[in-house]
Amino acid sequence: MDGLEEELRQWEGVSRAGGPLEKHRSQVDAVLALLGVGVADARARLADGRGDDVPGRVLDLYHVWDFYRSRLMLRRVRSYRRYLDVADEVAWECYRRIPDLPGSRPKEPPLVGFGRAASPRAHRRGSAYHDLLPRGGIHTREGREAAARLPFPVVDVPWYFGSHLPALLTVAHETAHHVDDDCGLGDEIRRRVAAAGLPPDRTVHWERWAGEAFADVCAAVLCGPAYAAVLAELLDAEQDADERDFDGPHPPPAVRVRLAGAASRAAGHPAAREGADDDHETGAVAAALMEGGWSGLHGESLTGLLAPARPPGSADAAEGARRLLAGGPSRCSSATGVVAAAALAFQCDPAAYDRQGAGERAVAEVLRLRSAGSRTAGPPDAAAEAARRRAHTAAGGAVLAALDAAAGPDDVVPP
């Protein structure tokens, strides 16, 4: 147990101001608070003679900690760190306004990591994450319940995204799911879709797709037409799908691409594709989600929340793509702008994109744009901070309660 405590102290140190993981301070603090409850309980059991079950408890705590450690540790490996840092910036630009909205808001932004799935996944704050733990290592039958409350949102992307920068635009879609969850927008999203003026037989489909449609619209507002281009590439949007009776959890691929294009145009992004991809249905859904302010966002519209005005002198994504292909910097003003420029450059001329090293130069440009310090809300709020610490401590208590549920020799899982 001394080793676990020492390791946690080391991670606390590297997340402080000026440390290599200062951007992740709020996330590291959340994990330390959660695991600290278990460490303190183990110490107390050793002191009062209840130490028989401490080894299994500590091993399970290590296993839960490994979920976070593996994601944080990759940020100390240069070949992974740079792409993860860019992915974190894309997530932050989608999420950054949420902690500053009026009322008590979560402090910790999403953490991006690599996952085993073939497509990106969003794991919501407060959800169980035992299925995401590294396989093996749980020593109590109830140990899987130890991972009962995820203390901050997580976005997992496939490992190959680490070698294809444009794909990281999909992080904006997954982060939009966390905006939906943390702001409680589900009912409002469904009401807006239901009021889009579609025929009843189409409304029933779009109400089922509402959360995914919201995430696609948010990503398109933030990233512009490049998001639609990335979707078309990753989803093979030309494949045949029965768009009238498609019963999947997402809209059909080609419909998602059209929806993203409609949202890009409605948000005023230059160079959004016109003409053949237009259709009334996706245009109506995009308009329903983008018009006016959202009560769950304290009156903010999606355009106001996600698409701030471009500073004078900076390039839009299309111009940035041309600059990247010519061997220069994109001169876009945001991380998502730079990655969008890289995506358009790849779509335009993949050979020149590789020849000019456009992806690596875009990564370097995003990292130069990062501001110093951790990703936090505005001025400190002592009451909100205390409430968050209580929530993380309660999550740690849930870990112990789960472990306490396994009592007796029959509850030990053989190796």
C-alpha cells in the first residue's frame, strides 16, 4: 500500500502548475480523492486488526487506478502525447464554456484516451466503467462494482486515430454527448426534434436519433464542413442504406453527412458544401437544434456556444488547408480550426498532405496555440469545489461498499 500512496503523490506533483500534466489537474484531483478514501480505509483496518482483507482491497484499488494511470501515462510518451494533447484541445474547445455557465457545473472536462473499440465512444460522468478496466486482476467477486462512478467524462478513440489527425474531429461529436449529459439537455433535444415539422413517420426515427443528431450538429458548428468530410471518410457514406426505415441508433451514414453539412452552413462556415447534398429533412433538424437559445445552456445558442468569431487576420479552414499543402502553417486561430484545415488538406490531396508533412505540422501548430495552466472554470468557487470533493469522496465510499459486499472465503475469485 505504501507503493500506491507514493505513486498517487507523484501523480499529484506532475499535475500541479508547471508540471507536465498541469492541464489535467482537475481530473487527477478527482481520481486522488476517489482512491484516497480506499487508501485511508486500508490504513485504518491495518491499525485496528482488521487487516486480513486488506491485500485484496489494495489489489482492486490498484486495478481501478490502472484505468486512469494508463490514460495519463500515455501523455508521458511523446509519440502518443502529442496526438492526445491535440485531442484534449478539441474536446476542451467543445466543452470549455460549460463550467462557466451559471449554476453549479462540473469542473472536470473530458479526458481523451485510446480504447479497444473500432469507433469513438463517450463514457459519461457517473457511469460504471468496470467493463473498460484492463482484463484480469479483480480479486473479489464484487470487485467489478468498484468502478461504479466515473468521476469525469471520458472519450475513447481507436488506436489508429493516433496516426490520422483528421479523425480527431470526431472527438467533438463525443464531447457533445458530454455537454448533453452534464447540462441535462436530453428532453430539450427531443422536444426540438419533435417540433422540426417532419412527417410523423419520420419524426419517430429522428426522436430515436435525437442525441446523435445533436452531437453531429455540435461537431459541425464547431469544426465546420471538415467534420462532414471526415464523417464521409470514416463511415463510408456512399454505402447503401434504407434511409426511410433505418432502425439503427444513429441516422444512416449519408444522412449524418448531410445533417453535418446543413449545420455547417447554418453556422455560417465558409466553404460548406452546397447543392446536391441539401435536403429538407436534415435542414429542418439542423435548424430546430440551432435556432434560438437553449434553456439548459442558460439561453446560449449552439452557434454562440461553439462558434466564436474568428480573430482578424486568421485563416478559415479552407484557406488553412491551402497553406498546409503549400508547406506553411494554417494560421487558423483555434485547435479545431487547425485540425479542420488538416482534414480538408487531406481530402483535397492526400499525397501532398503526406509529402508536406501537413499532419505533423498541424499538430505542432495546435500545441503552440495552447494556453498555459490547467483547464478549469473561471474564478474559484469554494462551495462548488467542496461539493465536488464530497462527490468524489462518496464515489470512493461506493468502492469500499462494493468491496465490503464480498465477505467470506467464497467471495475470492481464484487467479
